[in-house]
Amino acid sequence: YLAIMLENMREFNLTHVDHQWQKGRDIVGGRLLFWGQMSNYAGPHPIPPLKPGEKVGCCLLKQDMHPRYVKGGLIEWVEKQVKRGDRVGYYQRPKWPLQTKNHTHWIKSWIAKNTEEYHQNGPYLDTWGRTVMGNPADILKLLEQGLLPNNTIAEGRAD
């Protein structure tokens, strides 16, 4: 995957994203991953300016895409890449412990939102292979019941 860290761009620029993608697309076999789609710039003097109390970072537990990417055309751009056969995913991560009904609903709804509204076709799960999520037999049962799409990419070691 080519990883693009949106929260590290002071001002979102779709032309810059496209340029990075065109340079790296063939090297990574048409697989792209966005981090920080829920955040404004995580450095000084972001454009647009932060709202009072607004949090920033790559890994916020927030399912909505930040308005700067929506207004900047990222959703339509991703849809175009997916239609041409590329695999594109956004950052998402589960809450722990995973076995609770609220937490399984949380990750399923985030994956669904990123797939249905933001056009990902290669979901990425942060922390999945690096965190103890609970009883392995319970987690296996959740996976067998379709908790995650088959094309999900997980961070870390997972077997």
C-alpha cells in the first residue's frame, strides 16, 4: 500500500495527492491507504483553521470525514480510482473489548460508512494484529459471523 497521511497536509491539495498516487501506483500494485481522513492538519496554522476544541491526529475515533476532504473532492477522486480497479482504504480501528455489542456495531458501522459513503474497497484496521481484543475463540466466532469484509487489511501480525 501507498500510505498518504492526510493529517500531515497543512492545506489539503487533491492535485498533490493525485501526483503522489500517479508516481507510486504501479510500484504498490494499485493499493492506496489514507490515514487521518477524520482530521484537519495536525501541525501549526492549519487551513482551514481549527474550530474551538477540535482534535487532530491520524487515528481519531471519529467516523465522519473532515469537511476539508469532502469539499476538496477526495470522495469523488477515490470513487474514480476504485472504478478503474485500484484498492483504496481509509483508516479505521475497533474499540476494545471487541466482544461487546456496542463495540462490534462501532467497527462495522465505520467500515460501512467508509465503504458506502466514501467508496473504500480495501478497508484497513489499525491495531487489529497488535492488540489483545479478548478471548480468541470469541473473536474467531465474530469473524466467522462476518464482522469484517474478506478484503480487510490489518495492521500487525494476524493469523
